[in-house]
Amino acid sequence: MTELIFATNNAHKVNEVQAAVGNRLKVITLKEAGIEIEIPEPYDTLEDNARGKSRTIHQITGKNCFSEDTGLEVASLNGEPGVKSARYAGEEREPSANTQKLLQRLGGSFDRKARFRTVICLIFDGEEFLFEGICNGSIATAPAGSGGFGYDPIFIPEGNERTFGEMTMEEKSRISHRKKATEKLIDFFSTNLPDVKNG
Ligand code: IMP
């Protein structure tokens, strides 16, 4: 089976991506690859952060790898928190503080339109490829549910009445931004490595 290093230390993300790719690819965490570093995300765009992380891991290992960066973009806040999603309420990267800050910034606003956007950067055979996944939705008026992570308790995906936090990982994984970007990654492998298609 084709192995790929996923440049993240976030177990939730690894589980979501592995659930999306099934047995077609074996996703290896940084830890499993023997790399114990926190990779910085210093750039102003999701694309640049994803590229930076993949380049770092590729330089260290010389192996095929991918990374992703995700942001929650709220339309009426000009795309905030966006690339700053992790540190929205401070360097502590505290998810509940981030969600509280966002709820406060939105107040009682009726325009609660938002989207999660994921950018994956794959480095394969030394070449770089970018894949984007978007999940449209809206921001709830109060947190609901304890599933998922980050902003999940306040994000209601389009066509749903429940937040991501109220869904099982499988339910979220079927419709999420990460799933959509991952599907493009899988399509890439199905085209370029046909044996991956059939697992
Ligand atoms: P990063 O991609 O790890 O930099 O994530 C940026 C921020 O967005 C972090 O605060 C995460 O908790 C949050 N985030 C990323 N992906 C998701 C998601 O699927 N659901 C909810 N929050 C997320």
C-alpha cells in the first residue's frame, strides 16, 4: 500500500483523512515517521502555510508527504478568523476561547454565513500539488455538541440543523472541507497511481 506522511500532530485530522481514504493509502503521522517537531505556520495564507509545512517535512525525510491548513472564514467578518483560526483568541490556541471570541464578534448578527476551507499541499516525486476543499455553512448562536474539535461546536454545515460538534466523526467526514480536499488528493492518486484506486 502506498504510504504518505501527513505533516501534522493533530490526531483528529489524521483519523479524518484516514477515514476518507479508507484502505487506499496508509497515512503515516509525523510521530510514526519518527519526526517530533512542531511545524510553524507563519504565513498569511492557507496555501503558503500548507506549502511551508510540506517543504519542511520533504526536506527532512526526502519522502512523499502532504500537509494541510484549514481556516474558518466568516463572511460578515471579512473572512475572519481565516488563517488565524488557531490563534484567534491568543497564543494559547484554546478552542473554547476561540469559539467564544467568534460568537462575541458576531453578536446577534443575522448574517452568520461561514465556510471552512482546507488547502492540502502534496509533494509527490519532488513536485508540488495543491488541493482545496470548502464546506459552506453558518455559525450557531451558541456551542452545541462535544464531538470533533476546534470550531466544530459552532459550525452548522449547509443543509443541516446540527453543528459538526453534534455529529459523529463519520457524519462529519462525509461532508467536511477536509473530506473534499482529501477526495481531490485521492483522485490525484487514482489517476497517477491506478493501483491505489482499488486498494
Ligand atoms: P490548523 O489547520 O491546524 O492550523 O487549524 C486552524 C484552526 O482551525 C484550529 O484552531 C483548529 O482547531 C481549527 N480547525 C481546523 N480544522 C477544523 C475542523 O475541521 N473543525 C473545526 N475546527 C477546525
